[in-house]
Amino acid sequence: MNRRHPAESEEGSRLDGQKGKRHRCRLLLAVLMLLALGAAACGTSGGDPSDAKPKPRIRVSVYDRVNVPSSEGSIVNNKITRWIKEAGPVDVEFVPVLRTQAEQKLNGLFAAGEAPDLIMEYAPQIKNTLIDKGLLRPIDDMIEQYSTTYKEILQRYPILRKAGTGEDGRLYQFGRINETVPMRAVFIRTDWLERLQLDIPHTTEELFQVAKAFTEQDPDGNGKRDTYGIALAGVSSAVINEMFGLIHPDYVVRGGELVHGWDNIEAVTAFRKRIYDEGLADREFWNDKNGYRARQDFLRGRIGIFMDQFNVPAAFYNDFYLRLKRNVPDARLTVIPYPVTPVGQFNPIFVNPVQMTGVVNANTRNPEAVMQYVDFAVSELFMKTMYFGFEGIHHKVTPDGCPRLTGMDKWRKEFNFGAGDFGMLTSPTLAGPCYYGTEKLDEKEPLQREVQQMFELNSSYVNFALETAGPTHAEQMPRLPQHLQGILNQVTGAVGTDGDIWLKAILTPNYSPGEARQEAEALWEQAGGKQVDEWYRSFYAHDRDQAIMTKDIYQLFREQRAARGK
């Protein structure tokens, strides 16, 4: 330690004193700056929680399909929800809505004043009713004031605004752009066809004959009559309707006009009745409301012709194909085109290319926070996480920049149950080829490759010279005026394709589909149904260019196929 020499001048002592004061001032200033930085750091990275600014809190609905593995918790508390809360800009409380009872649940929540801030829902009739009641708020101002990401998507795809705008000209719904592919498929056991030396059926008559052989000729070779030819419940029922050109609300294009599909309904009922009378399907099909029993029968190798959702190949692989192959290792499947029926041939319906999925509670207290969540939920980060899980755990990014699953089993357990429902605002095709459905599957793995091949085959069957069932996707059908919607709602349960009158014709020996048609048409006219028929006829004749119709869906399908080199 240096000491000042006694002979040093008084002036030197004075200057040194001034320097010391300046040094101490600089030191004090540096300490104060460090303290300030430390306080700021504590406010953002784990210091005193009371100093941190809390995230705004909102409530968001999510479908509960009762399919969460017990090891993963519940639909509102799992790895996905925890990631959303941690990575997102808001603190989200998820509100479960049983998928099969969405309308009842939402109505109850609104009646109790407990509806979520953001409601995630597919069904137009549910959302339109809430709009009519004034229970949902327009979102134009939210997007304009608070949005960045969704605003950009809306500018890029103005068709989203067109699809989400209400009758009053204001925007009410958030939406997404989907991969446009056939939604469902007809699967048939090719090993059974080979065993019985049968060909692929091309007409509904041939389909009936194959179903009859599958029921009566022991296709599995176990020496027992314990198989059904075809399924009639659940998704299979919907696909059979589509084969005959029918989706709700049962209008078909004929001779350039949109007409009520009475001919089609009578024909599909006759087909079902014949299958029922011959015992080619479960005779309790009408009591298998969601098709669960039929699905289990097929997965156990007891049904030869089955129809199911096939728009998400990875979900089909995980939920369906793996289970079938585990139960029946020798089972072999293919998909077939929709057969020719007595009322014509039709393409499958497609995934709704422009799908509106989110609406906002009119009583939300924090529209800015809702918009922040929506911007997060439409981001590529959110989409990549829903589709491929966590990087380094469920996927890796390959040299081409695409995420690739590194373990399907782990992703299936931890994400498959809810990725689609939490990701209802994601638009995968906007992020390029990495996010098309088959990209999640590994072509080097034999079973996954088989699903990829069936998926591509199903798309290759699309014949642009044919109509789909109905003039467009059911969610794109124009909205009826309220009094006409009331008529439709009043009698659909009786006269619709799956209504009670037609079911009676299937189950009752001495009651024909022709007699059912007479009864159904009389009830329809008595309820004022002719007004509904005329409204739809007029819409198709004069205003169909204002809506997204089958030709528009075909065009998007072509464009997306071309982008993939198909």
C-alpha cells in the first residue's frame, strides 16, 4: 500500500483529494446502475414475484373428447395447456366442453353468466344462434386495435373476412385455412376379398353383394358366422349418406337447380333397409349413436367394410390403424371410390378449406388479451408445437427446415389427444409443405407408409366431373332467415336423412321407404318447408357466387396438390 511522502506539496494533496472525490462519485454511480439493472432483472427472471407484472387472464373453451391418457392429466391440465400458459402472452383458464354436447354446455354457460371469453366451436348453427341473441361481440375493432399476426393473415386471405362476417356486415368469427382433402374414406378388407375371390365393388349393388359375402362366407376363416359385412353407425352412416349425395340440410344439385333431395333420401333408406333385413350389419346400429361399438367391431376384425375420418393421416394411424394391426396383424386394407348409386355418383365431402372456429363473448372484459391469445394461437410457433410437439423431445428440425417427429409413440401419448382441438386456429398450409398431413408420418416405417399410400389414393379418386354431397361443405351453406331456420330445426329430427320417419322404414317390416317419403313430405309441407325449399332454390339460382361452393373447394384442392407436385 503506497503512502504519501511528507514532502509532497499541499497542492498535490488538494488535487488528489479532488480526484478521490470524483472516483468515489463514479463508483457510487456505477453501484447505483448495477442495483437498477439488478432490480429490472428480478422483475423479469424470477425475482420477487410481487415485482413482476402479471399476465392478463382469460378463459377459453376446449372440446373434451374424453380421450386424455390418465398419465397426462385432464384436457384442461396437461403438457399442452402448461406450455400455452408459459409460452403465451396471457394466463389462460381452459373451460372443458364435452364434444358430443357442445350446444347444451355452451347454452348453460351463457345462461349462468359463466361463458368463456373465447369460444372455440365448429358448428355454424351454434355460433349463429349466439350471434342472433347478442351474446357474441364483433371483432373488427379488436383486430384493428390490438392484432398483428391475425391482421396480416386476414389481409393475405380476405376470404377469411368473407366467411366470418355476419348478416349485419360486421366480422364475428376468427378462422383458418385448412389443407383441402377428402374428409372421409371407405375402407375395405382386401385380405377378405382375396380369400373369397371377390373384386373391389364399384356400385352400391356390388357393395351390397360383397357385404353379404363378408357376412355369410366366413371371410376370416375361423369356422364361425361371427362377422358383419358393413357398418351402419357413426361416421359410416354419414359416409353412406354422402355416397347418395346427402349432407345436412339434404339439398342436392339436379338439372342446374338446388332441390330437396327426397329421391336421394328414399334411395339411401332403401339401401340401409336391405342391409338391415339381410342381417349384414349390427341390428342394433340405431342404438350405437356415436358409432363406438361399430368401430370396436372393426378394430377387432369383425367388420369388412368400414367408413371413417381420413383427413388427418397421423390421427388415423395412431387412433385406428395401429389398433387394427395390433388386434389383427394379418388384416390388410385399402380405400375405394364412392360407388355409383341409383341416384348417381358423388365425390366425398372435403375438409372445409376456410373454416371459422373462434368467437368472442360479448361480455369479455379484456378484448385486448383475447386478441393477444388469438395472435399467439395462429403463430407458426404455436402451430409447430401442436403439430410436432417440443423440439428436442418430440421432433427435430431437418436440413430442409422441416420439423420431423423423432418418436411417434411419445408424441401420440402427450399431444395426439388434444393437438387438433387446441390448434383450431392454426393454418398449416400457410407455413409451406412441412405441415401437410402426410409429412408427420415416416415413410421408412411400414405401417406409416401404408397410411400415406392410402391417403394419397383417396385423394386420387376425386373426379372433378362429379358433384360432392350437397352444393358445398355444410359449414359453407348460406344462413337461413331465422323463421325459416326455425322450420328446419322443428322437423329435421323427423324428416332429415337420419330422421325418425326414415329409421322407422328401416326397422319396420311392412313400412317401405316410399311410404316413409310420403309421410315425411307431408310433415315437411305442413311445417312450411316449401318456403325453405324456395329460399335455397333462389339462393342457388341468384346468389351462389357470393358463397364458397364446390367449384371453389375443387380449385383450392387442385392448387394445394400442385404445390406438392401431385
